Amino acid sequence: MPTGALLAPFVASSADGIDGLRLARLPFVPETRLYLADDAIVFWARLEAQVGPGLTPFWANAWAGGQALARYVLDHPQVVTGRRVLDVASGSGLVAIAAAKAGAAEVTANDIDLYALAAVTMNAAANAVTVTVNEGDLLDGDGGDADLILAGDAFYDPELAARMLGFLRRAAARHARVLVGDPGRGHLPHWWLKVLTSYRVRGLGAAEDAELTEVSVLGLAG
């Protein structure tokens, strides 16, 4: 399994330029710190130059949906306390880290990108929490024995959204709780989920999210 050492060559020192990863505290989730890119586009170019094409470092940003879901979990620890939690399409691991901080019994962060899982490992260590990483595509399953499925900003693409919906509905059918963080990218079917809370935001997350003004956390109705 990947370790943080995979990303060690990309961690910036104070003397480096804007193409590295730097440990930063998130204003919206100040309880956590993450290794994030100074400039995601420049960092992406550096990663491709050193590793090769085909990798998109989504994990080098703290996306708005993930930040909202992490905020919700930290503000409502009862939703994770004592539960086995799966953070699917985890990216940086922010949501998984929030679940661990809030008292989950076990936390697993899943992603298909080995570099994302290396980031999760590095970020979990920076926050002094334990998060297990799981590599691979889980979306044809139902989340196994997880009591709670967390999905932060996982509905940004129509094809992925369709598969994610199927995965979450199968998890719900076996009585796992489902929570989703979403800033309204247009691919989440709200007929199935209800808004639990919404946050008014400004300049939250990646550069692509600079114009967002609201992000929501959703769960099953009833």
C-alpha cells in the first residue's frame, strides 16, 4: 500500500516556488491541516513531468463538498461516533480525517489513485489520527461492512455520478447511513437525498470553486 514517502519529493520547503505541496490549515475546517498544492495547475505539470501523464491530482486541492462534509461531521460527531466509516473517493482524506477526529471506531479512505492514498496517509499523520487506506474501484459494490458511507464532492462528472448513486443506494439498502457533501455541480439527484444543512461560503476550496456561495450536506430522507 502507498505511504506518504511516495509524495515526499513533492513537499515544498519555505524556500521553494509554487510547484510543491505545503501543509496548510483550512479556514473552514481549522481543526485540520492538509498537504495542498500552492498552485494546482503548476503542481499538476510538475507531477506529470516527473511521474508521467495520466494522473490528475484532485487530492492536491480541498474541494468545497469535502470541506462542507468534514465541517458537518466535526459539528455533529454523533453521526460517526463508534461507527465503521468508509470515505469513498477520498482524495486528500479530509473527510476521513474529520471522521477519525470525531470519534469513529474505524475509518477507511478509498480512492483509485495511489498518489491520493499517499496523500491520505501523509495528511492523517499530520493530524495525528489513524486512517486505513483502500485502493481500488468499489463502486460496483455496497460498501462492505461500513456503517456509514461518506462522499465529499463525488458528483462532478455524469458517469461517475451515476455509478456513485448506484453504490450509495446499494449501501443504503443494507442499512448503512449515507452522507454526501455537494456544492451543486448538477449531477446529484436531489430526489433521493434531502439537504441536512447548507453553508454560505466564499472562496472555498479549489480555484474552480471561487465563485461558489453555497455548499450542502445531504442524507437520506426519513
